[in-house]
Amino acid sequence: MNVVVGAGISGITVARLLAEKGEKVLVVEQKGHIGGNCYDSYDENGICVHRYGTHIFHTDLEKVWRFVSRFTDWYPYMHKVLGLVDGQLVPIPFNLNSIHKVFPESLASRLEEKLISSFGFNRKVPILELRNAGDPDLDFLADYIYRKVFLIYTMKQWGLKPEEVDPGVTARVPVYVSRDDRYFQNRWQGIPAEGYTPMLKKMLDHENIELRLGCSWKDIEDQHISDRIFYTGSVDQLMERKLGDLPYRSISLDFKTYKKEYFQPAAVVNYPENYDFTRIGEYKYFLDDRSANTVVSYEYSSDYVYGKNEPYYPVKSDANLAKYEEYVKLAKEKFSNIYFLGRLGNYRYYDMDKAVESAISLVEELS
Ligand code: UDP
């Protein structure tokens, strides 16, 4: 019997693919619902709320898009994020439109020309790279964006300065030499038309799959029913934190309902300078839900503390990756047929599409 531990998007993808190959799969999930952090549900206003924060599916991976599209139709939503910078709501990633919003016209035009001649139009430039441009105007611009978009947001989100986090993290939101205000430029993007939970439920709907909610690995470990374990939780917990905790960042969401049609002009507004929260998500935008009320979440970041909050983001560093590898080695000594996957299991900052891709690859490798 294959046992998948954790019913998030990674575990469910593996379960489905194994089931379609004729294998029996038991999926155990310690929470009372499926979906992991993609879990969503409708509230009393008829608004589909992402219970663990805003999730937007976007990918250039055709294989992934074809796979997930077997289980859902898509609402063609294109994500836009605004950030409050110097009292103006400007497009994030910071782009040429943002420049024209915050600077006087003559300065904005000069900066635009410099950016285009130095990097080319439609190019994405990580902020840490822009800081090395070596031109006085671009140095000024880089310093402005660094201080007003990245520094305080990243301190709030990671407890570290932008140059102290893995460069791949801030490069997710590069300065964009473009007038395209979308957060993602991927070929395929959208929100499952009925929500993520129904999409994932449909994936689990297979005669070879059994789902047990409210059931953890510890509950079944002693029954020795697993020939192969697909573990999507954090490996330090599996190994009883023998080598100490693997660091993660956590978030907490403060949901509020307002008696007004809309609270803010976009699904996500970032607060890179003000307040303790990093951003506010407004959920009715994703599927254009109609209601006289609106529900939003204020998002706060903190360190993950075992037993107190949930791990959300692995904190990539050489030391942490080395500890992760040590844990995986220990786990493989204890369990002969164990595979790790997902954001927690692989200790990788996966987007949903990359989580699905890696789950598909794992099953392909096994066959
Ligand atoms: N970031 C920032 N200011 C912003 C948006 C992002 O400093 O307005 C940085 C921050 O370090 C963040 C990273 O870019 O953790 C990646 O942002 P993304 O929106 O991809 O994060 P996620 O949605 O995965 O939390």
C-alpha cells in the first residue's frame, strides 16, 4: 500500500497519478480538510475565501496546466498587486507605470529611458541587480525602490534585510521594465472556477484512493501498512526534531468582513512601508463574487514556532539546507521507502505549479 502523508496539492497529485497506474493509495491528513494551504471555502456572503491566504495559479509548464485542467475549469483571472508607496497605490512589481506615478514627469521619463537603454524593454531586473547598475540616476532609482518597496516589507516578512535572504526570494518580484501591471506574465493563469478545494477533491475522487481526515502519520505508523511513504510534512517533525528545528516563517491572517462592496482597488495591496502587516488580500476579486459585503485578510509574518503556529515558508540558507539534508538522511535510514515532496517535504519555496511538477516527476521517476 502507498501512503501519502498530507492532502495538499503535492500529496494529492502523487495520489492521483499512482491511483491511475492501478496502485492503491491511502492519503492521511491530520487536519479536518483537504487542500493544505490551498484550501478555500465559501463564506456566508457567497465569497470564496482562501483560508490560508491568497493563491493564484500561474504557470508556463504545459504538462502541469494540462494535468490540473483535467479537474477544473478556470476563471481567467490575471493577478494585479498594488503597493502603498509614498501615499500612492502603485503597481507591484514596480514597473514603468509605478515610476510615472511616484516621480515628476521629467524625472520619470529620464529614468524610463535609462532603464530601457541599460536593460532593454520588457526585461525583469531583480532589485539587488539594479543596485549595481553603476549610473547615478539608476542608483537613485534602485535606492528608492529598495527602501520603499523591499526593505521594510522583507524585514516584516523574513525578519531579514533583502540582501540577507536568498537572492531568489526578492527576484520573485523584480523591477519590471514594462507597462504590464500584472503580477505574473505566465502563459497560463487563473483561479479554479469552483475553487481549489473542489478541484483537489475531484483529483482524489478515484476508486484506488482512500482519504482519512483527522489522521496523522503517527496514528498509522505502527500499523505497518505502508510499502512506500510519500511524506509532504516537515522532515524535522517526522524525526521528532532530533537535530533541532528546521527554520520556517509563518503567517497569521486576520480576516475581517466589511459592509461595503469593495475594500480596496485590487485583490492584493502591499504595505511595504506602513503598518505591521505585509499585505491585505480581498477575496471577492478572484472569482468576481457578487456581494454587498467584502472579506479581506490582514497578513502578518512571524517565525514559525513548533506547536504554536504553522510552517509556511522554508528559510533557504546553506546552513538550513545542510540541516534539511541531514534530516532526510536520518529519515531514509529509519524508513526504507520514503519520498519527500511539497513545500515542506522538499524544504523548497515552491509555487503551486512547481509543487505539481515535482510530484509528477517523482511518479515518473518511480515507473
Ligand atoms: N517583496 C517585497 N515587497 C513587496 C513584494 C515582495 O519586499 O511589495 C519581497 C519580499 O521579500 C517577499 C518576496 O519579495 O518575501 C517575494 O514576494 P512574493 O509576493 O512572491 O511572496 P509570496 O506571495 O510567496 O508570499
